[in-house]
Amino acid sequence: MNNMILTKVALRYRALFLDIKREDIDMQSPIAHPVLIFIKRLKENGFCVTEELLHALNGVPVGQLADIVTCINDVMGVNLNWTPLVKGWNVPTGESIVDHIITLVANLFGKELGFKGTTLPCGHLIPDGTFPLERYNGCPFCGTPFAQSNYVYKGQGSKLKELRLFNIDDMQKLFMSLLESATPLDATQKDSLEQLLQVFQVPDQANITMKETAMLVVNILVKQGKDDEAAKLMKTPTDVLRYLWYEKTGYVQIIEPKTLIAHSRKLYSHIFGPLDKSADAASQMKNKLKLKYDRKTCNRVAKWMNDLPQTANSAAEIMNPKRGMWVRMIRALRLGEYSKKEGFGRLAELLNVFYHQKYSTWQGRVDKARAQNDASKTLALLKERPGLFARCLFASMLRFGGKETINAFTEVVDKLPSRLLLSLGNVAEMYFNPQQNRIARPITGVTHLIMPNKLLQLYTDADLKTMIDDVKTLYVTALEKRFAAQKTESKTIYIDPLLYSIPISVSDRSSTIQDTSCALTGTRFPVEGDSIRLFMQWGKGMHAQPLDMDLSCTVILPNTKVSCYFGNLTCVGAKHSGDIRSIPEMVGTAEYIELSLPELEKVKAKYVAFTCNAYSSGALSPNLVVGWMNSAYPMQISEEDGVAYDPSCVQHMVRISEGNLSKGLVFGVLDVPKREIIWMEMPFTSQTVHNAKSSSIEIMLKKLEEKLKIGELLDIKAKAQGLTPVDNAEEADEAYTYEWAFNPAEVTKLL
């Protein structure tokens, strides 16, 4: 069981896990016959192996090789149903809105009007002369599939993805890198850590710096009955509240109840009134968030709160921003009752200060000084909390002047984590542009457009340019200083040229799970052939039911845009496989879109945005998989049933995680002139593709373009540490390869 967990996690880092020591590998051994067969199975799925892994496989029992193949088949979805609605869908069926209207009338008034046609298993009458039924695997009117397939194409891919060896030491190193990550974990990293926590014990010396990561560890420790060890990770009241809310909702971020209720109402609203479930969804979420705890939990939390290191006034001030939630928690956990018991004196003092509000808040003092335009007092207060100073740095520069604010910020810059400094440098240019809107992406999966700060109008372009330069100089100087302070015996460094196109993953956390890679948002994938095939598969492990997920794309032309979606199955450069609105039993169903590069180039298309969304009430279906296929060679489409999936051609794929809050998702953008696909993730709230605004997509692309790239950060490191660049990874003391970047936790160690 543990081996399969480790195998699945290793695959995300382009590796296979084998329980073997590297010194025991015989690099001269002949390759055994079972290993050769195993390699063929890997190739069918688009993988090859390094020489080290090839020889290591000689020592693996045949049964384990079979288990690995089963695991990879499961990850790649080989055994699922990949049959779309239309057979040979690369040739359009010619269906139109008129066919749907005639069919609707026939099913409403068929007997009275004497319509003749074919009645399908779903009960719908398809009139003669409308849909060409011989082209469909299901009902073209309601989107119910009748046919399923038990095969996929294999081995058509022109480029194999190389797998390397991971042994137990590598897995433990990965485990520690996730535990000690200097930046918040994305969904893939979080899922990997949760899996690895089932296998490895958390070492006492682990330096867990991220609060969200600590909650995953606390959850495991509590389940194991190790309350005292969990208490060591509870540093503030916010940590306690974060754990309680994570245990209640599954989200490591603290999302207030009113936000979850409002978002649930929005997710389950529907453009067709009878299907609108928004009121029921809001009521169910409200009931779900009701608090009820047993005595064991109450006692545990009471001890945690009693043992917090802060004074009562400091702890109460920390609790104040979430005062409403804390009032509910204190009552549900009976903390007032426990505070009267012997040994809980510090808890009693805290509750007394909190309820009688015998404290002043730092934020209140800042707001008062800011309202009075008292620059010196405001900046003095901000220097007390460097992290919050960083978050309002730009607004403070506009209000109190760039030089004065930067000088004050420089005094505390050494107290800030590098990721915050990097975030400032990444967004400075967009923030100080009076004509540039920005986007905010909260965890609820709604992308908000933010208008430029109106104070920008008070400054000239030269003033704003100076502010941008000051911020960039500040963070580069700070990073150089930190790198220079790190001791190293290295003399040379290798930086893969591909790393200069991959942005540092800060502030753009992915909320989807990548089971076959860990590409950072903004990674560019070259297009090898003349066609790109988008795919979406959903319904795995679910009973047959109506569940309408939609795959679509938007083609941005010089003066307009067109969409290929369920309401328009063909548009310039794109063909859709048909709209499926119900899933079969347990194996799911699929939709595809084929993009033709020559056609897109002919009409001078700028880019194509790849999107998926939930037309049904609710969020995107858990375990829904989207991605794209690409090959230098033509990829087949079955004329018999329309199957068009080949795991060996998959260039990138992501899976929607449990607890996802997005209604729609932009999961990639094809840059047509450059023939590159940019992996990005931009949630939006809409039942159809039309609300995935092209302006928001362009802002996101600009944001990714302006971010500091991994290669540029390594250049700063090399300069600060006096490292000489070399062109060969094997000759370098420090080698940073493209494969190294597949582990974002390792990348963030630079910070």
C-alpha cells in the first residue's frame, strides 16, 4: 500500500519509486525480459526511463512491475470511458439550432402534429430529417450517452517524458522539502504531503514555517492522539482557529461563514429557473457550519489556548479581526466553563480581556494615523509589523511619498521573508500603471478586476517610474544580500535556459492537482505539430446521473473573438466533439476540442484560451481531468465511436481537487504566433464560457510575463555568491535543470 502511495507521488516529479539503494544497482547487468515488456508499457503511456532507472528495474519483482503499470494506467485514465457524443467528430455533423427547435416541438406536441422519427432509450423522439443519428453515440437532443468504450489509443506521441529513479532517501528528502517549504503549498504539493504523512513520521527537528502546512501536520498528530506534540505548532490564537476551521471545512485558509454561504448560493444558482438550487445550497452550507464539539475536543483546545505564549492583551488583539468567529467558537467549545477549572487561569484572563475588549488594536491606531495624514506616526506603526507594512507598501508610497516610505521600509526589510519581497517586485509595474487594471483571485474561485488606485493620478509618469525602480532596486538588493550571506563552497553554476521562461511561483498558487508533473504556473510548452487536442474527462467513480460539465475555448482574433462550445460546435480553427450532459455508471465520459494551427495562423489569431466550466448547479466535478494532447505526428480519431485519447500524446493535464470552489477554469492559453501553450489557472464563476473575460486573461498573461523568472533569480544568486556560469550540468558544482524545477518546494528553497 505504501509503495503505491510513494509511486503516485513520485510520478508527479517525473520519477518512479523503487525501494532500492543506488549502490546496489548493477549498471552492467543485462536487461531482463520482464523489464523490456514493462518499458514497452511505459512507452505506450508516453514515458521512458533514465539508464540508472532501467538497470534498477532489474531488481524489481515482476508483480511489482505489474502494480506500477496499474498505477500509471490509473493516473493516466487508461481504463476510463473516453467515448464522446459524436463518432468521427473531426467531420462536423451539420446540426444546428433549428434541429434542436424542431426536436423540442416534436417532443412537446409530437402526437398532435404527427411527427415521425426515432425514439431513443432516453425517451426523446428525434424527427426524421433533423440530427443524423448514425453519427451519434447518444441522444443529440439531451446529451445522454448510450455507448462506452474500453480502449484508448497508445504510442502516437512524438516525445517521451523521461522518468528517473526515486528511492526512499529521495522520498524523505521530498517530504522534508514540502514540510519546510518557504511558500504556501499549492494543491498538488498539499495532496502530496498528505499522502506522505501516511508513510513518514514528522521529525522533531522539522522547521515548519508555513502556518497552512502546520495545520496538515496538526491534523495528523491529533488523529494519532499526540495532542502535546500538536500543541508545539500552536503559536497564536489564529493557529488554533485555523486548525478548527480546517477540521470543519477542509480549507487551510480561514474563510468566514458568511463568505462560504454566499459563495454556495452563487455556485448553485442556475440560468434556468427550475434548476436553481441557490437557496437550498445556502441553507445546507449554513447547517454544515453549525458548531458542535465533544468534550475531548473542548479540553484539547482549552489546553492549547491556556498554553499560548502571548499575554492576554496580545492574544485578544490577534483574535479581534475574527471576533465574530471567535465568539461562536468560544461558546461551542465551552471555553468559559473550562476557564473556571484549576490550571486554566491564563485562559480565564484571556477570555476576560477579550469579552470586555480591554485592549487596543494596532490596526485601529494605524487607521487613525492614516486618516489624519500623519506620515511619521503611520510609518512608525507600520515598522512594528513588517509583514503588514509590505502588504500596504504601494498604497503608503502614494499617500506619503515614495522616498520617505521606502526609507522607512528599508529599516525593516531584513525581517521579511523573501517571498514577500519577490511579490512586491513582481507586481510593482502593474500597480503603478494608471491605465492598468489588476486581478485578485481569492480562494473562493472568483476572479475580481481591481481598478487602478486613484492616487496614481496625482503623480507624473516620471514619478511613478521612479517608484517602480525604487521597489525593484530594494528587493534585488535585499535578495543579493541574503544570497551573499549564505555559505557555499561552490565555484560554478549551471542554469538551464528553459528556466528563464518559468516564473517564480509566488502568489499564484494552483488549486488543481497535477498527477503527471508539477509545472509552475506560467510554464510554456512548445507545440510540436499542427494540431492541439483539448480533452476533459469527468464522472470517474460516480453513479450514472445528469452532470453537465462543458469543455470550450475562445479564439481571440485581431478585431473580435469567437468561441467553440456546446452552442457552437465549430468555429475558425476549432471543432468540438459534442455536448454530453449525463455520465454513465462509474467510468465517466469525455469531450474533446481539436485546434488547427494552420487555420488559426491563416486568420492571424492572437491566442486561444482553454476553458472548462460546470453548467450543472455546483462547482466543477471532483476528479474532473482537463488537459491537452500534442504530437508532431497526426493523432487518430475513431470513426466507429469517436475515441481520441492517447496518454502518450498528453503534454499536460490537471485534476480538480475535492473541495474545489470554482465554477469555471481557464487552464491554458495557446500563443498562436509563438506556437507555445502557457499553463495557467484562472478560475471564473459562470455556467458558460462567455464570462471568461478576455481582458482578465490578458491581465493574467501580462502578470505572468512581468514576474521574476527562475533563471533570473538564479542569476542574482550567482552574482551575489560569485559563481561562474557553465554550459554543462555535469561540470557544475550547482546544477539547476528543468527537471529540478518540477519540484516547486525545491525551487522555493531559493527564497
